[in-house]
Amino acid sequence: MIRKQAKKISFIISWLLAVLVELMVENDVTQPEANEPYYLYLLGIVGVIIIVCYLGSFFKNNISKKLDDYLQKKAPLFAGGILLINIINIVCSKLALLPVLFFPSLDRIFGALVNDRVLLGECILASAKLLLIGFLIGGITGFFTGILIGFNKVAAYWINPLTKVIGPIPPTSWSPLVLSIFSTSYQAAIFMVALSVWFPITVMTSNGISNVNQTFFEVAETVGASKRYQIFKVGIPAAMPNVFLGLFYATTGAFVTLVTAEMFGCKSGIGWYLNWQKSMMLYANVYAGLIVLAVLCNLIIKILFKVRTGLLGWQKGVIKW
Amino acid sequence: MVEKSGNIVIENVSKYFDQADGSVLTALDGVNLNIKPGSFVSLIGPSGCGKTTLLRAIAGLNCADKGNIFLDNELIKGPSYERGFAFQQANLYPWLNIEKNISFGLRARGIYKEKKEDVKEYIEMVGLKGFEKSYPHQLSGGMNQRASLARALVGHPKVLLLDEPFGALDAFTRMNMQDEILRIWKQQNMTMIMVTHDVDEAVYLSDQVVVMTPRPAKIEKIIDIELSRPRARGNHDFLNYRTKILKILNYAGTNKEPEFYL
């Protein structure tokens, strides 16, 4: 019981510590001032969330119970997160142990998020569009290539070596070739993102299909299913867990490619933003862009997980994730 | 009354497998067998004697290299729903619920709508009423095996081929399933051919027991089980048949070690 409470309280203690450090210790003189104490604002928001959650967990209803369980499970993690930010604050702002040009204060990083919100919003939309188009093209072609390889021996013979040769090459290293083939750099960027999605999906789909229990097909044959029916109702559903694994690899790969691809002549997007701010030596904005990137990537993975849980609910009892 | 169908004629069937070392293994060597419509036949023999190969050839899952197999005078060229197959493992599709697993073949053939009642009937017959919406991983091995039987039966095959269908089950579930299969057999009046390692099972269920020899894989002897049904497992005649088959198996085995212990 005490242990459980201690776990819950760790979050509050870590938060208090962060607030104390920020309020009691002056920033190093070499660290440029931000126009507003944004880091303190953020801690304030966290404080409000803490108060609401902890008060909420004291009641005797269902929501309270869930909240209480959640806090007990996650409070140490949140405490650790705040502690890490606190340490960064001490090292960068309070003591200025690292070059202040490359390691700006938290105030200025969060300030960049607030001040550049319109531009960042536009960049997110532009990147999301590029990502979506690239993902759709790469995902659909990859899925069909994978099915073709998985079911057709001739296709496997000719295409498999090709994927083995093309696959390991980072998609962005095609840029000189791609930029000269496509008329706009935007198309080139789409192509590179699509390529980075195509490879993992192709490999995982074909792999999934060739690993399907052969008896599953034999069963289908003995109850009168046509070859076509077997592909769509046995092969593909059985390969779906693998396809999703491919999707997860593809997402992280697509982000890496996105950032590089947007550096070539794109006028918007997170990658462009990062590159531009870096060339202007505005590292606070670079970090703000990185935070946006991380949140975006996690969001997409989270959505994928939700879709998978919905689609592959049957797997729960079969495979542990 | 329609004329009984489900007559299987096996003519001179041979099957060879290429071995990893380049030699050729004779899995079946000129097997001849005529199985009467509506009878229950067991194929028994030491492991590796080609029983399953023969069963799979009847199903059309792997074709014979020599010889022909006919179902009601029609040459078997490939798998068909006319010859239902119950595999050693249930092999239900884990992404489909029990109802959809059982009706899979009907859906594949596009006759699910007309045969919906059949699906219900077979689910009830194998005792899975109330589990239609359950997924295979939520049910026991025995229940899954029954569902797979229903899946093989619901398409009204002329012949049901059983490849050690109860091998993976515990002794009690196994005996229950044997009674169940007998009930279905009587009710549906279809031909059943079963591969088994279990002499008791073969004597308990079959009209005829086909004893096979290992390498070269041939039929050693066909024994008619002339016991009235329902049969008692401990009965004197029953034990006689059992001993008789075991003797043949020991004689038939190339190993000094007997395959079966008493």
C-alpha cells in the first residue's frame, strides 16, 4: 500500500523539484533570455493536470478507479520524464555547461513552438500530405508486389532478387537520379517516401504469405475453394499480422526519408523547416521541429496500433505482442 | 431411395518421393483397394508405411505417380468438396469465428445463403451450439476438432477422409469423439476412410481394417470386423480382432521392436 502511494507521489515530487529549480535558480548569464517564461507555463499546465488527476483518483467511482490504476502504473514514468527535463534545464539553462548556441534554454524551445505555431502547423499539413501520398502509393504497390511474390513462383523468381538489391539502399540516396527524372522536386520527394514504404511492405507481405501454414490452403481446397478465393480469404488474412509489422517499419522509415526528401527544393514541411532553421542557426526552433516530428510519428504509430487491434482482434489469444 | 454413392476404387496406385540424398523412396507400391459405398474403413500400419499418402491421394491433395483412383467411376484429379478431409490438427482459421470456419466451404462455393440451415444443423450435431461467435483460440482442442469435422461434413461430401483426427486429443475426449463420428456416419450414411495408429480405434469403428506394410508400402491384409454395433471395447471377440491385427503388424514390421505394446 505504501509502495503504491510512493509510486503515485513520485510524480508530484519530481514536478515540485522541477518547479523549485526553475524558480529558485537564475539562468546563466550567457543563455539568451526568452520573451516569456514558457517552460514555467508548461510546468504550470502539468501542475494543473496533476491536481485534476490526483483529486479525480480519490473518489469511489469507476473513472476514479481507472485513473488511480493508471497513475500507479505510469506515475514513475512521468516522474522520470520530468526529472530528465529538469536535468536538461539545469545543464543547459542554469549552468550553461554546453555551448548555448546549440543547446538553448527550454524557455526558448517551447517559445519556438508557441511563436512558430502557424508556420509549424502549415509544415505539419504539408508533411502529412507528402507522407500520405507517399504512403498510399508505396503501401498499395508494396502490398500487391508482396502478394504477387508470395503466390506466384515466376514473379518471386524475378522480383525477389530485385527487392534484395534495391531494398537495402537508403531511398534518399536515389536523390540525384530521382531529381533528374521527375519534373518537380515534390514528385521526387513523394517517390522517395513511397520507395521507403514499398520495400518493408513488400518484404513483410510476401514473407507473411509464404509462411502461411500450408494446411490452411489444403483445407480450403478440400472444401471446394477456388485458387482466387484461397488468395483473398486464406493467404491475405493469414499474412495480415506481417503486413502490419511491415507498416510499422515503413512508418519510421518514411519519416527518416521525409526529412531528407523535403530538403530538396520543397517550400514547406517539417524537414524543410528543420533545414531552414538550422541554416539560420536557430537551434531552439530546430528542437521545436524535432518535438513536432516525434509527436507526429508517435501519433501515426498509435493510430496504426488502433487499426490493427480492430482488424486483428483474433490475434490476441494467438500471438503476444 | 437414391443409389448409394461413395464408392472408392484404387487401382495400382504408386507414389514415389525424392529423398534428400538423391534416392527415391517408394511410399506406395501398386496398391489396389475397393471401398464399398457407405462403409467405414480404417488404414492401419507402422509409421512411414504410406497410409497418409494414400489418404491424401484419395483426397487429391497429392496425385499418385502411377495408377488411378475413382470415386463413383469418376477419375480423381484434384481436391474436391465431394471428398471431405479431417486433418490431424483442427487447422481452423484463427481469424474466423466458429460459424464462419464451418461455413467457409459453402461461402467459397457461393451456396452459403441456401445452406444456412445446414450450418446450424451441423454446429448442433457436433455440440457447438452457443459457440458460433467464439474464435478457435477461445475453445478447447476437442471443440476445435469437432468444429473441423463439421467443416468437412457441412458440404455433404460423398466420402469423409480422416487423417488421425483424434491423435492430438486426450484418451477420454478421443473415445467421445469416436462415438460421435460413428453417430454421424450412421446418420449421414457416407463412406468414411480413416488413417490411425490406434488398433482399438480401428476395431471399434471399422467395417474393414486395412493393414499396411512399411517399405515397400503395400496392403498386407484386409480384415473384416464382423462385430455387431454398438461395440464393447472389452468384449472377447473385440480383443481377438485386436490381437489378430497386432500379430500381423509385428509380422509386417521390419523392425525387431514391435510398434505396438500390449
